Amino acid sequence: GESVGLHLPTLSVQEGDNSIINCAYSNSASDYFIWYKQESGKGPQFIIDIRSNMDKRQGQRVTVLLNKTVKHLSLQIAATQPGDSAVYFCAENTGNQFYFGTGTSLTVIP
Amino acid sequence: ETGVTQTPRHLVMGMTNKKSLKCEQHLGHNAMYWYKQSAKKPLELMFVYNFKEQTENNSVPSRFSPECPNSSHLFLHLHTLQPEDSALYLCASSRSTGGGTGELFFGEGSRLTVL
């Protein structure tokens, strides 16, 4: 089966600092990747996506980097805010299925 | 307002009860999914429907029975569940199940507790 893992289960950052959340995936055939944010008691929310023909994609305060050589995905959040506290997980798309990581819990310290 | 609505948000049931979870999407999507989310585990795909047809059953026990009457509605019928089935059940939709058709849109989930 697929293996999508996150390097750290928890991450604490000071408000205003940048956050980096990492994800490793196992299937080199995966061609589409997504980062989701899940707040307590809510469903996962789309943050940003990237296709395998790209190395980097930027959104509002977020950047996703894709390194296909080492099958690594990262999410960078600039100027982290208290509202960014949540669980973040990556998903890879292979064929018709999405495979998800277990998640990194981000805590922003005021 | 989310494009994917799940009801009920919370459900407590005994092992002999029969209940159903409902999902409705207002996004015009053709594919709908049920996922199970347990603590400290990745999301587990349960069922996939594309244009009302089931395309994936991820070895889910028969005590979970999905129903997809149309592309906008998805049900999960529950019968004689076990305590280990307690989890957050997430419904999702996407434009289609074909590769690269875009992200999954999730509902807020139904928190199920089996006593």
C-alpha cells in the first residue's frame, strides 16, 4: 500500500515565525499533491496543491515545495498566526485514489 | 457554508442499533467518498462512488452499507457496529475520480460513538 508520512507529529512555533511542515511519499508515480488543514471538530480544508510538473507553488502566506528526487513535500507558512494552529496533512494522488499522511499538529505560541 | 454537508454531526449508538449518516454536496461534483478518521491514523478510504456507481470498496465490513441515489447524495447505513468503529466519518466529493481532477472537498464529519 501507499505510505505517506510526516516527519514530525507535533510542531510548536512562535507567533510571527515561519513554519515548515514536511511530508514524505513513497509512490514515484504520484502526480498530484495536496496539503490540508484540519481544525479541531472540523473537516479537512484545502490549503494548496501542486502537480508533479512543478517544484514550487505559492499561495497566500503558504508555499508548497515538491522534491520528486527524494519524494518529499513541504508546506511553508509565513508569519504564522494563532489561527494557523491545526493539524496539517498531505495527500498524494495516484490513479484514482488519494493517500493521506497521519498529520502534524501545529501549535502557535502567542 | 460548506459545499459538503454531513448529518448528523454527532451520533451515539448501541451495537444493535441501525442508523444512517447522510452527506450532500452542492458543488456539482460527480464523485463522492466516505473516509474513516481515527485518532493518530491516516484517513482510511472506505467507499468511492463515481456518477452514482460504486468504484471502490476498500475491504469495508458489511456492517457498513453505502448508498448513492444520485451524484449529490451519499449515505452510510450502519448496523451492528462494534466499539472500534467509533471514529469521525468524513464525506468528500470531487469533480470525478480520474487522476488529476482536483482536490477532495470534505464535509465537517459525523462523530460516531458506538457503545
